[in-house]
Amino acid sequence: MAYTWGEMIAEFRALGGTADNIVQANGSLGRGIFRIDRDKPTRLHVPANLLIPTGDIEFVDGRIEIKDSVEIGQREREFFEKYQNAFSWGIARPECAAHVEGMNNLPPDVASALSVPSGLGGQIEEGEDVVGQWFLQSRRISRSDKMFIMPVMDLVNHGIGVPGYNVKDGVSIGGQFSDEVLVHYCLGYPFGIFLGFGFASPERGCFSLPAMREGSRNLIIQRNFNFKSKRSSFSVPDFKIQDDKVILSCLMIGNMKPPRLSKGIFVSIMKEAGKPNSEEEFDTLLRENRMKFLNLLEFVESMQGELGQTLRTMIRFQFAAMSHCMGMREL
């Protein structure tokens, strides 16, 4: 007998969840969550007892389960497994398998350009259920330095210009929605969103690919996206100046709202570190990023199928995001 949406939501609420004014339906982004009544607010809240650490999950004979050794209430265990196999993993498994197959079958030049020789960025360990692990990777949330899967919330699609998750007392979103309920998954950029979730998204900002520049420049650029440091009155990505080395947790190279800020942040940090020609260095890094994606576009122009189209769209979004870098703001 089918496990219906109404039955699932009733059990979700009985276990402490909140699901007000929502229903699952299909829209321009595929399957998603939509508001029912335009005039009423929407709220979705996953309580802590229904957040399952990714390390507590396993795949057995094609089904997703919580490991027997995990201490969790029986009602929570049964709900999670029924929900996943009826509404999430059970539906998304073929899509995940197609993505994994497509990534693993990329031509060597494309895989090299993406810096994903394993097809999935080396984030999935050899010997794992690769399709299952990609499913978890593309739906997890970081909370208290651990990764969790969040039932029902994982059905909500990514949106631009909308708030992110509220991770206080569980995970929640809410507000007025004209149609589809959306949430901004994370701070990122088009290429990073593709690597993490497998789709193309027109983000409003952009970050550099990782880089290491030795010699007098002695610069390391990482992919740890955050705004934990301060520069003047602005929150900026974390950075360290160690002797003659500058370590940037990430480098912003495009921002729609303050397009002059990206270069201003970089130049300010490099001047503090005593590095010469910082404006030229930033321009060089920006050009190198553009060239890498131009080269990638050449590789994927003739690729057939959905993955090829997604990659081409992602590259277009990447160039658009990088275009929001003009001039320099003094900090």
C-alpha cells in the first residue's frame, strides 16, 4: 500500500516537525515543495530528533537505512526509512545513478579541467556505494560541524535571492512564497554549486578556483567559503598572513551587489602582507579563472545529453558571475 503525502506529513508532525501550508508538486525546477494558500505563511521545521548524521546511514539492497548500531527512537527510525524510500531516495535514485555514470564517463580532458579525476571530486571514498553517497552528499547540511540528512526539507529546491536555512533548534525555513518554496542552499558560486549538487545555478557571486603561487607572491587560495574576517566595515573571507605567505580561505572574484569589493579585499590583504603589484596580481588570477572555463567550454561544447547541457549552462553562469567584478573599492 502506498505511503501517501498526507500520511507522511501526519507522522512528521507527530514526531515534532512543522509543515504548514506546503505540498509536493512539479514545477520549472522539477519536483519541489509549493505553498498551498498564497495568503498564508509557509513554515517547514525539521526537529533535531529527525536530523540523521550521514555517518549513521547505510544502503542495503538498494534501500536507505539507519545502521542497527545507532541509538535512535524506533518511531524516528521507521519514519526516516519509510520517508526516504517513498519520497526522496526511492524517487531520486535513478537520477543520482545517471549523474554518477555521466561524471565517471567524462572524457579525460573534461575530468582534468573539472579537477575531478574520480568523477566526483574525490569526496566519495573508493569502495563506497557511490550512487548512495552522491545522494547524501547532494542533500546534506552542515550543523555543529557535522553533516546531517533532513527529511522533508531535502525536497525544497535551491533559489537565488532567498534566505538560507535557520539551523537553530533543528533546521527550518519560512515566510511568504508566491508559488514554489525555495531556500538558498549555501554560500557558493556556479561551479561550486555544480560540484556539490549537480545542477547549474545563476549565483550572484563568484569565487576563484584553488591556486598556489610560489616565489615572491607566495599565495595560497583555498575553497573554504566563509566571511569570518573583517576588513574596514566589511565581513570578508578568512585569511592568514604567515611570515611571507598569504593564505586565503577563498578569493571572491565577483559580487553583484558590490562589484568593486572583490579586488579591494584582495589588494588590502596583499598590501598588509607587503606583496607588490597586488592589483595586477588580482587581474592575473581573474584572467586565469576565465581561461580555465573557456578551455572547459571547448571540451564540453560537443558533449551530448543532459550532463553536457548542464555543464555548458554552468559555465555560462560562471562567466556571468565573474562579470560582476569591476573597479576597486579602497579598504
